Amino acid sequence: MSTPTEPVVRRATLLASLGVSPEDLLGLVDISRLLRVTIRTTQKYVDRDDFPEPIGRIAAGRVWLRADVETWAKRTLPLPTGRPPREEKDG
């Protein structure tokens, strides 16, 4: 018979075997707080082709490594605002 803490112990053991602590993982809400943007904006970020791939999925959704998200944010943010410049037509 399993105890209520057994899944937590298994999860902690798995994370330790991967060399990852729970503080190293971020879900959508965590990313939103880290980057100080709305959940909607966070969803747009994680859907971008240049956003890091999640390392897994849990019941609450996808999870990313904090270091990967921080590196992406330093390299990418802030995103340019406004419309892209108009292309000049040759003619």
C-alpha cells in the first residue's frame, strides 16, 4: 500500500537523479512571475520557435529549466515594439 508522501519521494528521487532541484524548474506561472509579464504574454513567449524546449510535463503542464529561460530572456527581451518598418518598393 502506498503512502500519501510516496509520489513526492519518487519525484524528488527522480529530480535528484537528473541533477535538478525543484527550484530549478519553472511552469507557466513561474515564468510569468520571473519575467514580470501576464500569463497570456508568457504563453506567447513559450510558443515562439526560439523559446527553450520544456524538459518535461507534469499534471500541471510543461516545465522548463530556470537557467534556460533566464538565458533566453537575457538574449531576447525586451522584444521590439510597434510595427516592423515598411519595405521600400523598387520602382
